[in-house]
Amino acid sequence: MRRVKMVLMARTRLHGLAGFLLLSGMAANLKSAESAESPAEALLRSGRPLVIAHRGYSAVAPENTLPSFQLAKAAAPDLIELDYHHARDGVPVVIHDETLDRTTDAVAKWGGSKIRVDSRTAGELQTLDAGKWFDPRFAGTRLPTLREAVAFIQKDHVTLIERKAGDPTTLVKLLREHGWVNQLVVQSFDWEFLTGLHQLEPKQVLGALGPPSKRDGRRLTDAEKALSVEWIDGAVKTGARIVVWNRQVSGETVVAAHARGLKVWVYTINEPALAEQLLELGVDGIITDNPALMWRTLALRGWKQQAAR
């Protein structure tokens, strides 16, 4: 009887140990899953400057359209950037300008001029031709909704969403519904929007676009638009982890941004010589209409075209 009791006790201990190991393994797996790096986070850790396709491959296709995004994919940038506004019914639609005149046939179709994106529903906007203005070969190209465009890009690439107009709640809802939180990067010139989005979804990687054209209702001088420690401090307060600036950056301000934990991306750079100068300053990303040309520039500096994430 004593031997039976000892065997039972040993089995109980073994079962307890097995259970403990099983639970420990489950906990470790959960911890690993929770700490798994998102695509957006991985890009921030890149060991080389990033190549970012501006409005898709906008040098060879109509900007902010699916053909432009498809051609951008062929050039294998690290991110594909797009812009969006809200239609009259609140649906985010991919387009850069607040008016439809430049990149659609709205004037010919509806008459008038300076026709605002938010004056029409998404359904109405998608009846417009958004490709023929660029080249007749793209006739019939439509304006995509933000959901359509991001779903298309995120299949195998990473999106850089630039919010032109719209509230943070709508965007956060879209990102959560489709599991896109931190699978992409969001940027905006509106730093109040960024602050609001960060409060709603602190995990989402954000980029603070600058410089703004005005501050306190006053137009800024060119000197005031240059990236500075003051602008860097303001970007940090929004929750942004990237400052996305024009070419008015210096080596000192890039170092200052890095010291605050921020990456520095610059736009819109299409000249290899200028890209060379900015890369010498230590910038972390180049936004360009011609990603293939920027890859060539990086290659000549010894950087290989390989995954940054």
C-alpha cells in the first residue's frame, strides 16, 4: 500500500510539473506574441535609409491610384505613401488635393471649378476618371477609397498614410477593424490630429509632417520653416516617432532628433545629388516620386536593396 501511495504521489508531482511547464510555455508564447515586432516598428529599426514611394510611383503613373501603387510595388520601396480626404458621406477617399480639378475629370463631368472632395459622396467620386489627365493609357482609373488602397498595399508592402482631412476617430476605427494598427505608419501636417490619434491608439507609429505654413495665424519665413530643436520638441509632444520634413534640415538637427528618439524622413526628393547631400546629414528616409532612382542612389553609396524589416 505504501508503494502505491508513493507512485501516486510521484505521478501527481509529475502531472503538476507537466502542467506547470505547459502553462509556462503558453505564457512564454503569449509574451512572445505580444512582443513580436510590427512592420512599422521594424522599419524604425532599419540599419539603412528607407526608400518611400510618394503617392505610389507618381513619376510614371497617376498619383494616388491603384496603378501607381502597383507600379510602386515593382520598385520594392520600404513604404508606399498615399493621401486621403473625407467624402461628403464621411468615407475616406484617396486623393491629395482638397479639390478635384487637377487630378480628375470633375470639371468636364460636372462643370464649374474648384470642386471640393467633401462636396460629393464616395460613390459619386468613384464615377470620376482619375487617370486620363496623366496619360490616356490610364483612362478609366478611379479614385480608391482609403480602405481599398490600404488593403491593396498591405498585401505585401507597408503603407504610409498621410491624413489631409478627417477626424482621428474614423481613422483609428478603420485601422482596428482591419488589424492595421502599427502594420503601417500615419503622418499629418496637423499636429493636433496626431495628438488626438495618439491618445486614442498609443501603439500606432506616427510621423509629424512639417513645416506648417503658419504658426499662431502668421505665415512663417523660410528660416522659421527649417527643422529646429523647437520643432523637434513639438513633434515629441504629439506622440510622433518620426519627423517628416522638407529639405531644410541640417546635420545638427538630425543629431538632435536622433537624441530625442526620433527618425528623420525628408520629402519630396527626386534629384540624386540632393539625396546624396541629405544622406550625408544622416537622414533615415527619402520620400520620392521615383523610388527606382533612389535605390540607384543608395546602391552607389554601398547600400543593398534588401528588406529593412
